Amino acid sequence: MQLSVYRNSGGLQAIMNSKLRKLAERDENVVLASGIPSTIIRSASLETTPGGEKGFNFTEGIAAKGKISREDAATICVEALDAIPQTTLIFEVANGDENVTDWKTWFAERMAKG
């Protein structure tokens, strides 16, 4: 889910992005209200840069101010498919310094924290 699309844009684009952000938030609320276990990934602004060159940052609030390569964001989404949470798992991600070599363990640790 992309809530931080085109943060610093102005004019008509800012209005359109505000509407997109509201739609994304509404969709997230629908998923949460359903009670169905799910994973919500709040990614930072997507960049068209090579993936696999940087680590990750999972700090709360990073999605609003960070950036992540499309390739790295896609990798996380694919890895999340193999990690089925018992409840809803929500996290934010941007490129950063944390290296994740074992996604199965990473997701298991996040799910254990609740």
C-alpha cells in the first residue's frame, strides 16, 4: 500500500494525490475491519533504482519520509506471501541500513511481537 505518493507535489497533482491517499487509507481500514489476518506493507516513496544494493529501514514513520527501490519493495511483497500471520501484521519500510538475509525469520519475529 502506498500512502506517501508524491509527497512534495503541488497544485492539481497534490489534490489528486490527497485523494489517492484517502482511498488507500479507506482500503486499509476495510481490511482491518474485516478481521481477516493480513499483511499491510506501508512502503516509502518508490524509486526506479536498482534493488538489492541497500538494506532496509522498518522504523515507524519511515514510509512518509523515506524512499525504496521498486525492486526492493517487490521483493518484500513476494516474501510476505510465504508468511501468513495469525492476526494483521502492519509495518513500514524504506531503504536503509538493516540487511535482511532470512525473510522467513524476519517475518516470524515480527509476527511473534504481535
